[in-house]
Amino acid sequence: MSLFAALRPSTAALDHLALALSGAQAQEARRPDGAPLVRWTPPEMWHVTVSFFGSVPDGAVPDLAAALAPVAHETPPPSLRLRGAGVFDRRVLWVGVGGLDADALPGLSVAVAEAAREVGVGVDRRPRQRAHLTVARAAAGARQARRRAHARRSGGGLADLAAGDPLAGPAAALSVYAGPDWTAHELLLLESTSGDLPGDTSGRRVYRTVETFPLAGVAARG
């Protein structure tokens, strides 16, 4: 199972972001044939990753869940806000995480990783980039469009440059974004799997909730 721990923004925060993205999508470049150069992430997949565990044997999942529960129970619910935006490696468009308790997120990530290691579950050791929520990725063909735009840059227009960096326009539109405050009440253990819709060859991922851990002072759902 490909597992990771995450926080999910409130419904109000997600709805607010969805409205903002409708404006950012108007800045999206397309290929000359009209095909999209940006793949927008559906709202049901929006989350803030805390720690990524990668492939975990089915038999180790109960131990991992047992290790994460006390970490969650000792973590005060953080007050957060989605704000700003940027692009990782010209491939991933993200919205940042700020708010009153944003500085507590690195500590939570460390605590979750340490709890996982104590029960023999590995954690992605790559340096984690800033807390964020992924809203889009460059689509297949974007790299080729970028190369073509670079070759034409000396004489090309703004349309060529936009096609060469299709996430730049949406990122600029979202750079001043500031959503409402929201409080995370749960730590989620999620599984990432390939979509299984009939005829779907896009390779898109879907997320399934494996376990939910209430944060400190939050009653467990019945």
C-alpha cells in the first residue's frame, strides 16, 4: 500500500479555493490544437501532506496506525490558511499554507516520521518542500511545448512563452490568494492508488482514507 499522512482543509476553505481557481484557469495556456497543457487536481484530492511513507506492507498498517494515534492525540488542532502559490520544477502548481499555527507543521511532520520509524515503516527521506496543497500539474506535452517556445523565444510572442511555461499564468493569478482560516481536527492516513474507472488510461491517482486520528481535544467520530 502506498501510504501518506495528511491534513484536509475545511469544506469552506476548499470551496473558497475552488472559486479562486476558476479565475486562475482562465490564465491557462493550451496547445495549438486546443489540448490542455495543465491537469487540474479534483477537489476531492486536495490535502496537505504531513509525511509520505511510500510502499507499506499490508501487515504493517495496523502497527503504523497504532503509532500515529498518540501523535495525533498530543497535537493541538492547528489554525491554518491557504495562501499564495508557486510552482515546483515547472511541473507542479501549489497553493501554500500559512495561518496562525503554520510553524507547527514541520514539528508534526517530524513526530509522524519518528513514530513510523519506531514500528519499522520507512519515510521519504527527501527534504520536504514547504507545506502546500497541489492544485495542478503540467500535462503530457508541456515539456515539448516548453522546448518549442524556447526555440522561438527570440521572435515569439507572449502566447509562445505561456505555452512554454503553462503553469506560470495560473501561479501568477494565485500569488496573492488568501483563503479563510480553518482548523485541522484530524490527521488522516491515506492510500494512493491508480484510478480504476473503465477506459481510464490517464494514470491518475485516487486517495482512500485508511484511518482517521482525532487531534488533541477532538472527540472521535462515531
